[in-house]
Amino acid sequence: MMTGHVIYGVGKRRSYSCRPLDEQALFRQGADPDRLMPLAIVQGEDSLSSEDLPELPLIDYELMLAHLYVGTFGATIDQNVDCPDCGKKFSVAFSLNAWVGGVRRAVAPDEGRAFDGAPYALPTWAILKSVKRDRSALASRLWQGETALPPERIAAFEAHVARACPILADDIEAPCPRCGEVVRKRFVLRNHLASRLRTRLRALLSDIHVLASSYHWSAVDILDLPRQTRVALIDTIQLQRRRAHGSR
């Protein structure tokens, strides 16, 4: 079990506990971080619960997603990069813990939540889904002033909110090992997590197919096996198949 703390929280609750990825949940819910995150939360009397997630400020929610990523896949991120100048393909690796720590230190928490003297709400995933990511609608949804936010102040308001409650995204930079040109690639934590989940789900479904075809077990029985046992059985099946193929 993993424990952590967020920046804003809900009410007085700032801490949380969560489990690494559950493969049975992945099989049943699919590779959707928003469906898996509530199932990872361990309920506690004074900690954040799964019911708090929709109303959790965006940066807090993504910090929890990052923690789930590290607990499931490890802290090292490998990004494949193509140099636009010479065409060289190479990999860039960095520590997710260090990167998230840097983003977190750069956040300027706005506990008062005021802009131009008027109150505003921090963005949450529930709010983002309600406006379907329409930027103009989002600014209006967050703004809680008595009068409408002036159009000429929307950009400044969005920048203010982004400093107080950013998403976990950044341009990763690295020199090309062939030509030395600095290459940039956009890294968005949520997208990377979803990609890793899809890869894990495809591998899991492949394992289930192999074992179900060989032993006629149900998916439930296969998922009940320890992962090490499942991998060892699949290795045995594949070895026997290679031997049978080679003997022909």
C-alpha cells in the first residue's frame, strides 16, 4: 500500500492511501485511469476517499495518478524521441518522482482563490468533463465573480489558474546523440499512464487467451493465479510449442 499527500485536498483531508494496479480491475474496467483510480483508493477515516476524487483539484488528482503509476510501473519514464533534423530515433529516460517533485515545488497554492478581487473555483476533472474542455466555457465555469469575467482578462485568468492548479505535463528536452540538436517532446502524465495501461491490458488478455486455450480455464481462474505462476505457465507452453515445432 502507498500513502501520500496532496496540495489542496477536500475539506481538511490531504492524505490518501492507494494500492498498485489490480489486474482484475484492469481486466474488468479497461485501461481507463479514471475508472481504475477509485478502485485503487484505500478508504480511511481521515483520508481522501474515492468519493472525493471528482471534486479534488486537478493537480491533486494528477499527483495521485502519478503515485499510482510509480507503484505499478516504477519511477523511470522512457520516452521514444525522433530528431526532426537528422531522423535519429533515441530514448530519453527520467525519474517521474523527481519530475513530479519539480512540478509540485513550482505550484503556487492559492488558498484564497481570488483573481482581480473576485473568487474562483479550482478546476477538477468533474468540471472539465462538464464543459467538455471548451476553454471559454471552462473560464466561465471557474469564475465566481458577481459580474462576468472581461474577455480581455480571460488569458490572464487562465494563466493564474494554471499556476495554482496545473496539469502534470511538460516539454521534455534532450540533445540528439547524432547531431546534437535539442529535441523536445510533449509529456503528459495522464496520456502516458493510459498508454502503459493499454499495453498492460493487451499483455494480460494475451496471457488469458494462451492459458484458456491450453487448459480451458476461465478468465476468473486465470486472474486468481499469482502473476509469477501465470508467466511461468505461459513460458512452459511456449517452450513445448517450440519443441513440438522443431521436431517436425
